[in-house]
Amino acid sequence: MIPVGQAFSSSYAQARVKFLEAAAAGGLSIRSHEHPLKGAEGEVLAMDVALDGAPDARQLLIVSSACHGVEGFCGSGVQVHALHDADWREHARQAGVAVLYIHALNPHGFSFRRRVTHENVDLNRNFPDFSAPLPDNPRYAELHHLLLPAGWPPAADNEAAIEAYIASNGLTAYQAAVSQGQYQFPDGLFYGGHAPTWSHLTLRKVLREQGQLARRIAWIDLHTGLGPNGVGERIYAGRRDASALARAQAWWGGGGQTAVTSVYDGSSTSAELTGLMWCALYDECPDAEYTGIALEYGTVPITGVVQALRADHWVHLHPQAGEDLRSQARRQMMDAFYTDTDAWRAQVVAQARQALFQAVDGLTS
């Protein structure tokens, strides 16, 4: 096992090298799906996939990072640390569980320190039924012009209008309106898109190739940005399904901060969302029993997270914005989705490691 700090990186390019080197050193089967664009440093971008275990294993654990680009600074560190953890790897191997690491679901966002894909799409809102009418979010429509005003930083009257909305409706309602997912404003926050993105299509391909032989699948998707700093909330990740939620609670649940929460009953810090990524597994691996969680690590209060996203979107929409504004927006994004301290990283790894062991025990119970 390596020191925790060595598993984490200061750029996507560095994170990718650490992941690929760790996977290769561990003898894992690796496949890279190259992105059509280059990264912030001109580097190759890819969704890299490494399988630790038998390709025909009947029990499969998926561990994925960077669904929301910039959140990969956390998720990649967890994956790299796990690949260097001999005790963890032996535990999965002895149980007959194959572990599929998907590094950088959204490599473009990871590299450019944005939450969205290169299409400006939130990947975890990009899985609705595109053949049907797309979900409506009238509450976001009320806020769109306030969230992305004509100038930045926002004027006093803009901030006052948002504060008035929160005062009238509550912070929880504000978070839900902004983050639920919307399909009306392509330039807006939490945009779900009007078609599958590159990351969407590539993930489906990975699930088909790697998961169709499995009969029991668990998925831990690593996220940041909600909840108390350093606390990893275990949020049920799947369809509205009482039996699957009960399994997730039995495998990963406990009391207090280790309880498995759900967006469907209001127990999660997350609002109920549309177009969830994990639902692709039901389509691509229809013969498997699926149980999953999003492991969501807290950073800063939700108002700070939304403010960082507003700034990031604003400078992206205004190429003429000065470097000072752009640098400030990048700093805000990193602070909102990654706490750069040894204590935070240690908390992240310890909680993830526990969840990994619990997933293997659950799959074989």
C-alpha cells in the first residue's frame, strides 16, 4: 500500500499516468477509449478501463471516477490507492469478485477542471429516454437568467434576487431547482443534453463488453460536492426499487453517517435527479442483479458549490473574459470539489476502502 498522498494528483494527465502505471504493475487487463479532443495540456484524453479478475466472473464490482470531470481529482486518487492495496485486491480475488475500474468517465471535464462534458452536458443527467419527451424543470427556467447574468461577478441586485428566492422557497428547494437536471437551456447549469454524449455512448460500450457475463453487479461511483466536509455519503444509485435499496442498505448501511440514503425518500443531501447514468446498466446488463451507491464526499456548503458552477459556466460562455476571472473560477471549482489537505484525503480513502470491502462481501452473501 502506498502513502495516501501519493495516490492523488494535481492534473488529469498526472492522474492518468498514475492509474495506468498502477494497473499495469498489478497485471490488470487495460483498455483505453480515446476521446476525440485533446486535454488542457494537449494530452490524450481517454476513458481508461482496467479489470482486476476473471473476465467471466459472475460477481462484478464497478468502481468509477470523474462522472463530473473535476470530481476526478478525488475519485482517481481512490482508484489508484486501491490498485496499490494488496490486502484489498486479495480480498476480492479470494471471494471470486472481479473489479472493474473505470477511470475518468468524463476525461474532458477532468482535464479542464469543469464538471460538464465537452458538450456542456452533466453526464449524470444525460441518460433519459431520448425517444420520449424530455423531463421538464420549470423551476430552473425561473432561475436561469439569474444564475448566468450579463456580467460577472454578479451585481448586487442579482445576488439579492437569488437570496430572495432562497428566503421564499428554502435552500433545499433552490438546490433542487438548480441541480435536478434541465433540458431547455444548452448553455445552462446541469444541462442533460438532447442526445447521448461521447461519455454516455462509451460507457454503454464498456458495460456491454465487461458486464454481460456477470449475474450480480455492484457499482460504487465516486463523487464530491455535497454534504459535510470529508464525509462520504452513501447514496443509493439506481432505479426506484425497494429491493435494490434494501440490498444497498444491508451491504453498505449502518447508523449515523454510514447510513445509505436515497433521493427518492428525501433522506439524501442530493435532490431527486433526472437522466441518471447508473440506469444504463439495466439496459446493457439486463440479466444481472444490480446494487449500487454514489459515494459522495463533502467539500464546501451547497451555496459555494453553486457559486463555483455559476462562475465556471459564465467564463466558459464569455471567451473575452479576462485571465483574472478565469483563474478565480478555476480556483473556485477546485475548492468546491476537492479539499486539498492530507486530512481530507485520508478520510476519503478510509471510507472508500470500507465501502469496497463491504461491496465484495455483499456480492458474495
